[in-house]
Amino acid sequence: MSIIKAVRGFKDILPEESERWSYVEAKAREVFTAFGFSEIRIPIVEKTDLFVRSIGETTDIVEKEMYTFTDRGDESLTLRPEATASVIRAYLEHSLYASDAITRLFAVGPMFRRERPQKGRYRQFNQINVELLGIDDPRVDAEVILMLNHFLKSVGVASINLQINSIGCSECRPPYRQSLIEFLEDKKDRLCDDCGRRLTTNPLRVFDCKNESCAGIIAEAPRILDFICQACSDHFNNLKKMLTTFGVAFEVNPKMVRGLDYYTKTTFEVTVNHAGSQNAIAGGGRYDRLVKSLGGPDMPGIGFGIGFERLMSVIDIDRALYDRPLQLFIAALGEEAQKLAYELCNRLRMRGIRTEIDYQAKSLKSQMKRADKLNSRNTLILGENELQSGKAQIRHMSTGSQDTVDLKTLEENILTIIKER
Ligand code: HAM
């Protein structure tokens, strides 16, 4: 019978990779906490309407990529394709805005999009997601981008390419939109089906289109930065100034609009050169109308999502930083010694010492071979001689040095020796 394999686009993170992930996640928690963010854990499933209303009905995510199903209670539910909508749903549901003028939240976990799987693009992928709500000030835009940049550097991302843009607000976007529609209208027959269809409903989506013909047209299109109002322009200029103050290198990309409809003003994306075609490792922006459009108060916000798989594929973490080596291997010969080894092993584990034994009553030689294979830092041999003499040797594998331990106080002795080493 053949084995059942994981679903296409869904993958396992095996133990060694998982340890690297935990290390990077811990780093994110450390950096974000220093910047005043707290973790929120949100559900994976939400009502479909939440994503339709926030991400936008005519986006690729909502039109083509969501895992939507009707549950047994006849309700339309969706596996979250992103976290921002859920974070804001929770922010409103629990009135988090009432306790402080600024709310800073981060969330870590899987997202689901039914895209065509390829390297760096999965149907279940993980994000570290950050949201800052309550204030529309370019200083917080700069702060959020600075934090992202600092975190990426702290885990060793070598060539960070940060692109920023402003996509305007409810004042300046409509005239821009109109001018874009007029520009695209007479080129309609050269646009792909999706873009042709979205021409009047969501013309900005043409900027995201991967179709060559659409990309060629868009290269000549009017640019949002030439249309933004004074307030948006001041906001953008202040953001640029502050990024410069902090020495954060950036490039203005007037064509970067991002694939979700909720953005206003600042948008940004981080790409890394050697990641191949799926090179965006993080993206985000400001969303000043989203909270209100989901039925909440008029609260601005800004945030970003880091694609965890993509991030992990471009960094090299020194194994010593995440490795938790085996601290002790107990080789035991004979029934009585094996019983003692088994008990001691579990008692030491409960004291936090990573300990292993052999359960198969093998020869001393094969047990030592296994200790070697597991790369154990120390070994303890328990045989008849040791039981008789009441003393045993604990050997430090890399130096070969030995300490004699008394079997009566074995557990305490081992703890002291291992901690000293
Ligand atoms: P996004 O650009 O759709 O933004 O996703 C953020 C990051 O998630 C991307 O830059 C990429 O690294 C990763 N990602 C997206 N799709 C996939 C995939 N299929 N496979 C692997 N990685 C992927 C958002 O999701 C916004 N919610 C970010 C945000 C937060 N904006 C404001 N606050």
C-alpha cells in the first residue's frame, strides 16, 4: 500500500529546520518586544466576509486564492490568507483601542493561499505579522520600517532591498484612478483578461499583473506619486527623512501598489536579490480606512508581514545558536544497571538535562557508538563493576577528561559536573 503524502503546496518543517525557525522567531519576539509590541494569537478560520471586505473583492487573493468552505452549520468560512484582517477583527471585538491611544500587536502563524506552488511559494506558508494601530504619523511609519530592517539585519539578511511608495488617500486616489482608467481604456485589448475585467473596478491591480503585455503598458502609465495631495506628500517626505536619519537605505518605487486593497499612503516591500523569482520576503503599508470599513472607529494603522519560508531561505544561522546538543548518554550493562540508567535518565531530564539511554541492551561498544552518533557531550558508563564499587566515571567526550562520581549521590553529582562543563 502506498503512503499518504502531504497535500501539494503544504509542507512539513522537520526538527532541525524547526529549531532554526524557533531561533528566528525568538529573535523576532525579542526585537518586537523592545519596540513595544505584544503578541496576539488569532484563529486560523474566520468568516469569509471579513477577508472579502478588507482585502477587496476584486483582488487575486479573494477572487482566486482563498480556501473557502461551507461548514456543517451552513456558514461560509475561510482559512485566513493573511493576518491583518483577523488582527483588526480581534482589535474591534475586544475594544483594544479603548485601553491606549496606540496598540502594537504581532502575530506569528500559518496563512493559506491557493496559488500555483513553486519555490518560495506555498499554499500554506507562515508569516510574522506586525500591526500598529491608532496613529497616523510618519514617525510610526519610519519606526515600523526601522524595526523590520533591524530585525532582518539581526538574523543575518545580507542584501536588504527596501522599496517604498505612497499610494495616496481618499482625497487624491480618485483623480489618479480616473487618469489611470483613461490611460488604460484605449489599450484595453492588449490587457490580459483579468486586467481588462478589472479596468473599471480596480485599475491599480494592473500594476501587480505578471503578464508581459500588461507590464509593458504599465511602464508608461501615469504614476501615483505625481497625483498625491499635499498631506500625503508631506507624510511621504517626512517618512523618507526619518528613514535617512536612522540610516535605513530605501528606494522609491512609484509602481509598487501591493496586492491588497486596504492600503493608503505608505506602502513598502523588502526583496532580497538571491531569492530567485519569489524574492519579496516582506511587505506592508498603511491602512487608514480599514478599521472603519470593518465597522470600527476611525483608527489609522500600519503594519507588515514577513514571509517566514522566504526569510529562512535567504539566511544562514550558525548551528551553535540553535543547537541543543545531547548533554549525557548513559551506557548501561546488565539488568540492574539498565534499571538504574533508565530512572536516572528520566530524573535528569526532569531537571532539564538532555539525556539519552539505550533501550535495546546492546554491547558497550554499540552503545558508545550510538553516543558518538548522537554527538553526546558526556557519557556515563554503568556496569557491574560500577555497581559493586559504588563509583562511576563520567567522561567529557571532546577532551577525554573524566570525573569520578559516587552512585549514592549520582543525580546531584552529574548535575554539578554537567553545569560546570
Ligand atoms: P503580503 O505581501 O500578501 O502582505 O504577504 C507578506 C509576505 O508573505 C510576502 O512578502 C511573502 O514573503 C509572504 N508570502 C505571501 N504569499 C506567499 C506564499 N504563497 N508562499 C510563501 N510566502 C508568501 C500581507 O499579507 C499583509 N497582510 C501584510 C501587512 C500587514 N500589511 C499590513 N499589515
